[in-house]
Amino acid sequence: MLVWSDSFATKIEIVDTQHKKLFELLNRLPECVASGRPDPEMIDSILKELMAYADKHFVDEELLMAHHHLDPRHINVHRMEHKSFMYDVQNMWEHLSLEEDLTEVSEKLVRFVTSWLTYHILGIDQVMALQIFAIHHGETPEQAYELRHTIKYDSATTHLMLDSVLDLWHMSMDRCHRLETKLAALENP
């Protein structure tokens, strides 16, 4: 379960409101699984609603960045993260649901989305907000990017981000090992 706290706040109202809604939608998935036997139609419905909202949110963030003329170096990386998320979640749902227990698939999806949102919001979304505020206060997009393309975090936020990255890495490694095993089985029947 992903719980909103001030450390996630970008101080941009529309972004924070949409992030809270993403948390709410994500938190419906574990509730659905915990309620007993998971229903694939219900999980699919929640996941589709989450993805549709995430897509809308990503478009809004990208319009916000364009409106404030953020440096293209930031916009390109930010946009790539958005596209990667949409692809990864869809891919996980389609492929994992064919080969694993529905409860396990749902738990993996929740872990992935939780870790990804944590890392993304505490990372590049915070950087985006700092750059927008800097431009609003008279810096050029290039200056805002050069001075604010990274953030120094307090130890609690650093731990949250590291935990998220490690969780994403472990999930990727697990998936790679499963694919290697399948490939080996195909090569040596």
C-alpha cells in the first residue's frame, strides 16, 4: 500500500492532486486481492482505470513541462519514463497473467507500480517542479536544468528511493532469470 506523505508533494497543485489519485487507484489492487479469491475481471478493470488515469496524468505533466518551456533534456527523459511505465505495466499484466497465479501477478504489479511511482515522484517529478519554480522566478530553462537536474535528499527520502530502485531491480532480475530458464528449455528440449 502506498501512502501519501509530504515528501511526495511537488507543490504544484494539479500534479499533487493527480498523484494522490494514482495512489488511491493503486491501493485498490491489494484490497481486491486481500478480499479473498482474486477476480481477474476486477483486477483488469482496476488496472485499466489506473493506466487510463496514469496516461492522462502523464499527458498533463508533459503539457505542463512544455508550457513552462523546460529544457528538452529534462522533457525527453521524463517522457521516456512515462512511456516505459505504460509499456512495462501492460506487458507485465499480459504476460505474467498467462504464466503465474493471479494473486502472485497482482502482488507483482502492485510492487512494481508502488516502487515505480515512489522513485518517479521523488525523483524526476521533484526535479521538474524545482525547474518550473526556477523558470517562474526568472531563470532560463537551460539555467534551471543545469542547476536543478539533481536533488540532494534527506536520508529518509534517500532510503525510500533506494528501496524502490532495489525492488525494481530485483523484479527485473527475477524476470530475466525466468526468461533465461525458458530459453534454455527451448534450446535443450
